[in-house]
Amino acid sequence: MTESYETATFAGGCFWCMVQPFEEMDGIINVASGYSGGHTENPTYEDVKTGTTGHYEVVQIVFDPEKFSYQQLLDLYWVQVDPTDPDGQFHDRGPQYRTAIFYHNDQQKELAEASKNALAESGRFNAPIVTEILPAAPFYTAEDNHQKFHQKNPEAYKEDRKESGRDEFIATYWNS
């Protein structure tokens, strides 16, 4: 990793749906699916999906802040999730699918808190914003079959995304 690159980690429900929106941006070096925030070392997908390891499904993004700022990442993140749902995201239920922003330094923490507060004050949602802002925890890369799932399994990805209700939510709350 080049010294000028930074890392961001976001939990937004199923990590399959969180990769594509970020990877298509200029200045994004890599987007990896994985697990963070739990108490089990080296968890597998099978472990995490039980909801008992404490991990979130996350995407970890390496980015060039000169081309795509952390604030831009935050702005893009909020549009991908239902920040008012404490029990998961869309049709994915359980603690592993909750939303969270894992900050890697004090500046990221400040920006994440400010963006969360701005969203709460915007009146866009009638319920409280429950997305947690947490210190970065160990990141465990998910298995190969979960990396770039949308490219490897485009039909399954499209079907899962369609069934999830994520796109309808985004259209209702962000594209109106």
C-alpha cells in the first residue's frame, strides 16, 4: 500500500451489495469483503452467519484521498444503507448485518460523527439513525467466493439484490 493511501471500513448489511458502489469510483484502489468487530479470531462465513461471533459483514476500502476523499466515501456509504434499522439490512437479518462505520483515525471519527449528525438532523428519516461509529477492529478477509461476487455471479447477485429491497429503499429515500 502506498503511503498516501488510506483505509475505510463500512458495515452495510450483506457485503455483496456494498462492493460495487465503491469500486467504480476513481481513486478507489481496492474493495475487499470481510468481517470485523467480533470476538472470534479468523472467522469464516459459516461462523459469522450464525450471528454469534460479534462480527459485522464489512467492506474494507483502500483509497487515494487525493482523488476520492473520506467525506465522499461517507456520502456514498449513507446512500447504500437503511441507517435506522437496528436488526440488519433489508432481507438480511441478524447482528452480522447491522450498519457501522469503523474509523481508522481521529479525523475519520470526527467526519463520521459529523455526517451521522447531519443525516439525523436532515429530516430524511422519521426514525433515529442507529448506525454505530466504532474504532477499527481486526479485519478478516472473506473467502474468495465472496470477493467481487457481483462479477463472478452476476445473475445470483442481481436476483439477491432484487429480492433484498435495497434498491427500492435507495430509490425511495435518495433518488426522490
